[in-house]
Amino acid sequence: MSRRTGRPSYQLSAPEPRRRPTRLAVVVAAVGLAAALLGGIVGYAAGRPDATESAIADIRQADAKRDTQQIAELTATARRLREEVAPVLAALRADPPADRQPDPQQVRQWQQTLLRAAEPFANPPSGTTATNVARGGLRSAVEQASLAVESYLLAVTGPPTQRAALTALAKRQATEAATAWSVAATQLDQINVDAGHGHQHVYLEGDHDDGALTPDGAEEGSGG
């Protein structure tokens, strides 16, 4: 008998066994520790504004480098396309001799030329707003030139009674394409100067009328 309770010792309540932590408790504790560590890291970074400013400066430097490369590539593309697009627009805007019959095969070749000219703009990279404006302007000029060629093809293959009206329409569209190109060329010139490349004049020749913009007269490559 137990002296204190008067009950046999085997009837006394045994001490409860120690409970092992459950898996859920372990996970909760681990998450809490990770949160505490993350909070400490964030607090440490927040307490170091110089580190944050350095990271932002690195991002801006990388963006500037990427945009500078895009500008150089876009300028090279514009120079190449100018050699292809300019002769087509010049032919459409000129008054053909009265004794010369239009050649539909030639016009179809112009169509293929402008289809190739539009390829660089099919999947353009993402750049700064200023660079995207220049690229979009060149693309619009090429698209307008394509419309002019389509109108002219209808003129030379359709009923003779509609030829004069369609030819005049093609000529106006070609003029609009040249004007759009001049605006894009002006923007391209400006972003080259801003990027340190100096003035880059990728204008069509002979565009001094019909509202087209013209080069600013600065020497090529100057002002970088």
C-alpha cells in the first residue's frame, strides 16, 4: 500500500510519456525560421540604400547597352531597306512617259521587294519608347509603300477605264510612304545622337516637297 494514498502502488497514475513533435509542427517551425531569416535579409538590404541604388544603376546600364545595340542594328536595317524601297517609291511618284505601257511583271517584282522589306519588322525586339517609335515609323512607311504598289498593280491589270484613278491613288500613297519614312528617319537620327553615335541621316533622296522632313544639315556622325 502506498503510505500517502492508501492504494497499491501499481494503481498510482504513471507519468505521461513525452510526445514527439509532429511533422506539421516541424514544418511550421521551419517556415517560421525561414521567414525570420528572410525578414532579416530584407531588413539588412533596406538598411543599405547604397546596395539598392547600385542594383538599379546596374539595370539601367544594361538597358542602355541593349538599346544602344538596337539603335545600331535598326540604323543598319534602315540603310539596307532604303536601297530597296527608294527606287520603288521614285518610280511610283514619277510621271511615266505617255508612250510607255506599264509592265505588270515589274510591279509584281516590286511587291516581292516590299514583302522582303517588311520581314525585319515581323517580330521586333522590345526597346525603349524612342527606339520603338523609330522602328514603328519605318514599318509604317514600308506598309504604305506596299499599299501603293498594290494600287498600281490594280491600275495596270484592271479595266483601262479605272487606270487613271488607280494610278493617281498609287502615286498619293507612295508620297505618304515617303513622308512617313522621313518622319521615321528624323526619329532615327535623334536616337542615334542620344546614344552617342552622332547624326545618322537615313533619308530618301529628293524628298523636299509634299511635307516630307529633311536632314538637319549636321555632318554625318557629328554630335555624338
